[in-house]
Amino acid sequence: MNEFLPNSLIILIYVFSAVLGSMLGSFLNVVITRLPIKGKFFSESRSKCPSCGHTIRWYDLFPVFSWILLLGRCRDCKARISVLYPLVEAAGAVLAVTSLWYFGLEPVTLIVYAVTMILLAIALIDYWTSEIPDSLIIALVPFALISLWFLPNVTLLSHAIGIIAISLPMLLLSLAIPGAFGGGDIKLMAVCGLLLGWQFSLIAFFIALLIGGSIAIYFMLSGKRKRGDHMVFGPALCTGVALSLYFGNEILDLYLSLYRF
């Protein structure tokens, strides 16, 4: 954050970003719940209770706080409302504040925040449906193109190579081993490769392998999955890309420091 700004203004900026982020998180809930259902996204203009179908009143739409005040239940039918709704809204606020704190008042802040919010939607939808909507991958493309000018320490050549650095090996492996990776995973890493550049794409994929592998081992040891069972990889990829966006330079420096004598 700009050191010449008064502390009161800095606090106000953070509060505003948190409020705006929670509101965008609320919109993200709409995307997550409607987008997987074909034709539903534009067929309903107002949010409704999934249990009784009553339209949610405007004063029950305040992010996080409305869920708390209603004790996590619908005002009309008293059915439980998933805790995921306020969690996504809170995530929107946390990501907004984190992006602002880490990158400051710079164009890259908006790029990183928008990308991480889209990645959050992709991760949750893939977890629930085992599919990554093409529309969300397409939504990442403009930010990937804008990143060519605003992401520091990434050359144009690195951006270009990044398109195929991970996605091409994933494609070849999926052709050799059917079901190794889904088409959505491959397309996601092609766009994110353009966004990150090849070095940070490798970091993102390595993190995803660690996360996905750890989860797979846990499920097999606990008996919840068997060898050969399908497991979604999109959430791990999204987490890896997000962490690489924020901490890619630090991770790369740490890795390179291991080889310095």
C-alpha cells in the first residue's frame, strides 16, 4: 500500500475492498449454483430458497451477516441454508483484502483478484459436478491476455511457452492413459499457462500434484476411494494456480536457493 497515504484512508480502503469482495462472493454463489444447470443462469433474476422456492428478501441478502442473523435457516420454511454460502462470501472478502495487501494499489491487484475468484468458482463446480464449464475457462482468457503487460518478472516468451508447458503433457498423457486428465483440466492449464508463464505454471502444477496426491492417499488409506476410482483434479489445479499467482516468486527463489553454494 502507498506509504504516503494516511492510515485512516488505508483502513477505509481495506474495509471497502472487504465489503465489495463479500458482495462479489455473493454473486459467485449465484454462478456456482446456477451455471452447472443449463439455462438456469438467466432464467431466474432473484435468488430463491432451494427448499421452499420463496424469493429471498433484499434485507436477507447481506453477505455473511444475513446468514448469521438467520442462524443459517430460511426465513420462510426454516430449512437449513448451506454454510458454503457465507464461506464463499467470506472468501471473496479475504481474497480482496489479501490481493490489496500483497500487490497494493496496482492494476495487477484487480487481475489477480478476478482470476482467483474465477478459480474458486471452477474448483467448487468441478468438485460437485466433475466438470469445468467452458464459460469460466473463457472468462479467464481476457485476464490472461491482460497479464502480458502487467504481471512482473514474466516475459512474453514465457507466457507463450506456458500455454503448452503443462497442457500438452497432460493431453499426451490423457491420450496414452484414458481418463488420466479431463478435457477441462487441460484447457484450464492452457489458459493459466498463458497467464502465469511456463516457470510459474510448473510451480502451480507441482503444488497441484502435492495436494491431489495427498488427498488421493488419504482417501485410499481411509477406504473412501479405491485404486482406479475417479477423482476430480480441478480444485487442486486451481489451488496451485492461485498460490503460484501470489507466491510464485518466493517459491521459485526458495527452490533456486537450494542450488546456490
